Amino acid sequence: MNRTQKMIYISLLSAQAVILGLIERSIPFPFAFAPGAKLGIANLIVIVAIYTLPFKDSLKVVVMRLLMTTLLGGTLSTFLYSTAGALLSYLGMLFVKFAGGKRVSIIGVSATGGILHNLGQLLVASSIAQTWTVLLYLPVLSFMGILSGIAIGIAANFLMDHVSTIQRFRQEHDGTKSSKRKKKASNTLS
């Protein structure tokens, strides 16, 4: 893939994540027993980015999504909550993906992201409220994060299997990683 194709792909993923985030905001509150719980459908695009792009480029998708959704109707507080949740979730998903290797599926990575997103937001809330009692809400939000993470992971699996562009970028991403490993191994042997 050339540089222009990669930039277009990153831009399209970012735009899709922004649109899904805005759609999610317009959905009426679905979980009456868990105030603040969201479906996290924009994380679908983040997972696709993690599995099809290098770290630097997938991080661009996350940052552009955060900035654009804030500019299109957010406030400073929503930016703080979203940034904490999105970055902790992103870093956690990357860690689980690379540490887990083939033992952890996309669904497991997504469920991890759902839990960590809620943890990041609760950490911001506890620092604003200046009390750690806000974290007592974590088990409820974690349960909802696991459920939504599983659903998002299933959707990401479906996209990875059925969208040819995503398959092509994933093969190139996986091919680049394996060629780097081979090159590193040959340099070590030399």
C-alpha cells in the first residue's frame, strides 16, 4: 500500500469512528440500571485500526476521533472523560493483543477495551469529585463494558472476515510484522 492509500484509509476510519460516536450520542439511554453505560460502537473502528495499522497510525485514528467528536458537540468535560477512557482502552487493547498473541481473540481484546474505557472515565470522575468512592461503580460498568466489548468484538470479527479492504490492510499489516521479524532474526544470526 502506498502512502496516499494509507492516509485515505486512516481518514476513512477516523470519519467512521466520528460518525458512529455521534450516532451513539443520539441513541436514547439503553441501560436504566447502569447510568452512564454506553455501547461503545465507535470502538469497533478502533479495533479495526489496531488490527490493520501500525501503532502510530492506529493512534492517529483514536486522536482524530477524540478531537472531531469534541469539536462536533462536546464540552471540555466530555473531552476529558473521553480522552481518559479512549487512551486507557487503546493502550490496554494493544497490550492484550501483543501479550496474548494468538491466545486472545479480537473479542477478548475488545472486552478488555470496554472495561478499561470505563475505568479511565471513573478515574477522571474520581479526581474531579476528589473522592475514590466513585470507583465503587466500577463493577457495574465493568459488567456492561464486558457485554458491549463482546458485541463489538463479534462485529469486528465479522468486518475482518467480510470486508475486502480491511482484509487487504490486515494482510499487509501482518505481512509487514512477519517480514520485520524475519529481518531481525537474520540480522541476529549474522
